Amino acid sequence: MSRKATIGSLVSKCGKIVLIMIILILYRVGDNGKFLGVGGTFNLNEEKAVDVEIMASGIFVGYLVYNLSVLITYLLTGERIINDCIMNVLGLFMWIAVAGTALHYWDNYAHQHQFDITGNERSSGLALGSLCVFNAFLHLADSAFSIKLYLDKSK
């Protein structure tokens, strides 16, 4: 079972890295080449909340760097650490929070010209939120693999 868990963990880490890169591109240029963002304000007459954007971009970039470093460590040393279990569980909740914020904002989004539906920022925002939900599920799967590998190592 350890071999299957190792392969599952590596595949989920690679999947998370690719998915985070797609999320970052969509986040940055998803509004026809302009900044899309996750929203974060619940009054549609206001601009996007800056604190939510800072938190979301920190989660995106932080987990990209973390997953890259853990993947490289696994490939070079094969060492399992408890930190990976903790970061995956925390990542699950953080990605769900960002996804919920993005989906809530973009689902209720109204274009500034009211009835003009030519813009695609709403659909891009909903896609961003959906990808964040999928990334949260990858963190859940990787958490299960990491905990299994850590418990096998400690025996």
C-alpha cells in the first residue's frame, strides 16, 4: 500500500502544481487580459476588497512554492515529514475559503453596464472558484496519502 500511496501523493502534488498555475493565470488575466481577482466584497457597487485579494494571492503563490519545494524534496530524498500532513489539511480549509469567496462574489456579479452580457469576467470568476474547489479536493486526497505514508514510516 505504501507504493500506491507514494504514487498517489506524487500525482496529487503534480496535479496541484499544474492547477495552481492555471488558477494564477486566470486570476491575473482572466478578465480579457485584465486583473480578474476573487472579489471579496458583498456589495456589488464597491470595488473588490483588497484584503481578500492579498489573502487569495498569498495562498495561490504560497502553496505553489510549497508544493514545488515538497515535490523536489520527495524526488531527491524520498523523506516524509509531518509538516506535509499539516500543510495539506490547512490548505484544504484555505482553498475552500478562497473558493467560497470567489463563487459567492462572481455568482452574484452584475456587469457595470447592467444588461451587457458580452463580458466574460463572471464566467471566468466562476471557473476560478470551481478550480479552487477542485484544488481543495486534491489537498484532501494528498492529506490522506501523506498521513498514510507518515504512519507507515513511524511503524
